[in-house]
Amino acid sequence: MNPYRDLPAERFWRKAVAGVPPFALDPGPRDAFRIARTDRVATAGSCFAQRVSQALARGGFRYHVTEEAPEGMAEAEATSRQYGTFSARYGNLYGPRQFVQLFDRAFGAFDPQLKAWQREDGRFVDPFRPTIEPDGFADEAAVLAAREHHLARVRDLFESLDVLVVTLGLTEGWRCRADGAALSLAPGVAGGRFDPAEVAFVNATTSEVIGDLSGFLDRLWSVNGRARVIVTVSPVPLIATYLDQHVLVSNAQSKAVLRAAAGEICERGDPRLVYFPSYEIITSQTHGGRYYGEDQRSIAEAGVAHVMRSFMKSFSPGPDSPPAAPPAHTSEAEFAGTAGIVCDEETIERSLV
């Protein structure tokens, strides 16, 4: 009559965690959908999402990019301008509110009042993706023209992808007081001027994250009902907190909120949606912190490799399915620059020097 008697080994800590070598820990889902080699797989989210996209391309999956570098552009320039960093050049999307508003902007449902930020050097940047053009734009008109092209590619992406890997990064952020437009960075960090009368700091609650993520999924499925979504939480800690407390405490709070929200949504039973435990694999105490670099923030290659072993086991179509030849834009050369991972958060520290 003991309800635990016939449960599988993976349900018990002693058997599934303490009883296996750390490198063999594999908490990935076992009953999830499979990704065919021909499926168009897109990524969006925080810095760690870029590691996922690199690994997908190396694993022979069809990494889906709808905003490619102009023909003839040198590879180094394309990389510096974030072509191929994500499936479109939207930069880091740290929280669900950014996902919701990206969709709404792409499909004409939201037009933020904020148009451009001017930098100290006189150049302009897009406040919703402030690091995608290292040299900036000549004027506001150039920002808007590039944004219009970008949002068209985002529409194509949402309508054509087969699988979207969403990596949630943090709950802290900044929003315009006028219309609630969500920003990836505070004004004054990578452009613009900080004015507390114009922007407000926010720290999203669990219920807010659930509402935003649910809203994004509903929007995505309204234009692409076949899309499957893998939700994960980034194991990369906050680089800074604006809350009046230690950054370690803020990081724990932020990740707990994201993990709780992701779990609640993914447990609703929609077969198109699944949670993948990147966060749990990297942060597990069984690895003794070896999956982090010396800064205790960047993810070591061994950690990424462990995450992707589990990912492949969970979603790969199987050994009988030969790898498809990746398109030209997913060449190994494009993804070789692991050191080039783009993390808009790091601009915060650089702006203080």
C-alpha cells in the first residue's frame, strides 16, 4: 500500500543523484516530443540561449535563422553585428514581458513611444536591442528603418519555426512609464539618459511571469499552431541587482521565480510545451561548482556539454536518423567563437569603468 514502492529509480535522490557519477546525471524529460533533423529550431532569450544554439548547430540540427547577414558581409563583421547570434537580431530577451512585446511589435499590436537612444558619441541605438550595432546608427530615421526590417524577419520567424527554445534569464528590468515598454538595459548603460521620471525599475513576480509567458505562447500559437516550445531557465547568475540587497540573494529570488513560473506553465499538459532542466544540471551541487568559470558566472564548456548530452537524449530523433547537412549560415565557423557570447547585462559593468 506504500505509494512510493513501485516508482522508477529517477524519482529517488539516492538512486538518481547520489547514486550516479556527476557527469551521468540526466534529469531531462523522457516523454517529450522529438525534434527531427529537418525541423526548423529557433532560439531566443538570455545569454545562455546562445550556447544552446551553438550546440544545436554542432549536433546537426537545423538552426533556423530568418535575419541573415547581407550577402558579401565579412564573417567578423556579421558576428559583431549579431547576425546568427539568435534566430533574428533581437538581442537578449531576458524576461517574458520582452517576448510578449516583441511579438506585439512585430505584428503591429504595440508601437512604443520610445524610438531611439542617443549615445555619448552622438550615434543612435535601438533601445530594444541596444548592442546589435557596435557603431550605432547615424540618426533616428536609420534606427526605425532597421527596426522595420528586423520586425518583418521576426514575423517570418514566428510563423515558420517548428521548435522554439526559450531561455528565461532574470526578473529584474526597466520599463517606460509612458506605455510600459520593456527594456533589456536601463537607459544610460548603452545609450540614452537615465531619468527616473521616464523609466521605472521592476522585479517581476511569479504571477506576472506566468501571465507574460502564457500570453506569449498564446500569441505564438495563434499564428503557428504547430509550433513546439522548450522552456528552460538560464543558469547564468545576475551580473548586478538594483534591489537593496546582496546580489546573491537577488539571484536566488530571480531564478526561483522563473523556475516556479516555468514549472507551473509546463505542467498544464499541453503536448507542444515542455520544460528542460538546463538550470538544474549546471547548478547541481554534485558538480562542486566545476561547471562555472573563475568568475563564478560564465558557464564552462564541460557544463554546456553536459546540458546538451541530456538535451540530445531527450529530444533527438534517435540513432537511426542521420544528421542533416546544416545550412550555410549554421557552419561550424560561425559558431566557433564561444568567447563571443553576447550578454547585454555585461554592458552594465563596462559602463561603470
